[in-house]
Amino acid sequence: MKLKEYLTENKFTHISFINAVEQKTGHSFSQGGLAKYVIGARIPRKKEMQVLYDFTDGKVAPNDFYL
């Protein structure tokens, strides 16, 4: 599942998602960085991919950032 789809289905704004991830995992994303992940302009690094995978219970997987 693409990150954009996950945010839409779970009714997250970028800010609410960033806050929820930080609260659960302690990892913080910048709003600009997250926006680039969402539109596909940037691929998360390994650590960020793992955080996204863990936070979304595997729904957003590393392969989802590639075509």
C-alpha cells in the first residue's frame, strides 16, 4: 500500500501522522520529508522505511516506494 493511501484510509494529516509516529516510535519526520515520501519525490532511508513499516503494521512496505 502506498503511504498516501495509508494516510487517506486512516484519516491522517501529515502533521497528525508525524505526531502519532513520534509518540509510538520516538522517531520524528519533517513535514517536508514526509510530503516528499507521499508524492514519490524521495525514497525513505532504511531506518525511515523500517519505522513506517512497523508503525503501519506492515501495510506500507519498502517495496511500495518503488514502481
